[in-house]
Amino acid sequence: MIILMKNNIKIERTRCGFTQQQLADLLGVSRQTINSIETNRYIPSTVLALKLAKYLQKNVEELFELESTD
Amino acid sequence: MVKLKLLSRKYRWVPYLLIAVAIVSAIILNKFTTTDRQLLKEFTFSILNIALLLIFLTCQKLEDEMFVQIRLVYAMGGLVMGLAFTFFKAFTALCGWEWEVSDFSAGSLLMVILLSINLTFWMHCQKMQNDNINEE
């Protein structure tokens, strides 16, 4: 069984009206990093995940969830 | 979160200066002195290797945790590339093909590793930049 992590960053970012660049500037990371997180190519550190949750006004559990595949 | 001590962007000219110095000094020493060619080759390779390492360890415009991870992945990839290259050269020498194992110095192996690390890292950064253009 493989456990993957998926996220709702793109949905929540759009809901808050941020562009990738604006969110990246708030978090102090590059736009590429936000893009890679949204497309599940990069799993952020706990610090970055908590920052994302803060700026997108959601709990970390609402932004990230584990998904298992066979 | 892993943090790497990287060379500041304001010193990013240093490795390019080193490359220029290595090439110019190799040409001058080769033309105007009777320095041993093998020694000269090793000297040039070692300066170029330092320069390549500095290029790899220079900050991007915006350095963050993802780039640290990518750097580590490509550093490991370079090591694998070096091992594959060593095996390939030894194999070709064993088969009696063109290359000789004795031509294969530590400096040249290190250069293969550093070149592959820099090239793959640069290509990855370019790909990420292009990927992002239409995904706002």
C-alpha cells in the first residue's frame, strides 16, 4: 500500500483571492515552490505547512490529507 | 528544515573569474613554459572543479527549502553519475576499447560529477520556471 499526500492549496488560495506570487511573497518562498506544492511535486516542511494554514485561514488537516492507494 | 550555507549572490562572479583564470593560466603556462602537461591538466581541472562547486553552492534569486531539497537530490544524482561513469570507463578498458584507465584521474571524475550536478540542477530550475508560466 502506498500512502500519498494530497492538498487543497490551490482551491484555498483561489478562495482567498491570492495569486501564486502573492502567496509566495507572504510566505517568503518562490513561486515555483507554491506551484510544486499545488501540483503535489513537493511536500512542504511543517514550518511551511503551518504558515500556509495561517495565511489561508485553515487548519493544516484541512489543507493536507493522506491518501492510500493499492 | 535543512539549511545549507550557500555563497551569497553578490559573489556569484567569483566562480566565473576562477574559470577564466584556469583557462588563461593553462594557455599561458602551456605556451610559454615547459611545465609538465599532465601536471598542468590536473592543476586546471582542480581550479575548474572548485569553480563548478561554487556555482552549485551559490544562492538562487530566491532560495527556499524546496531548492535545498533539489540541491541534495542532484548532488546524490551526480554521485550516481560518477559511479556509472567509473564503471563505464573500467568496462570499456576491460573490453580493450579506446580508453585507458590510467588516463582517468580523480580530477576528471570529479569534473564529470560536478558538471552533471550543475547541468541537471540548472535544467530542473529552467523546467520549473517554464512549468509555472501558465499555472497561475
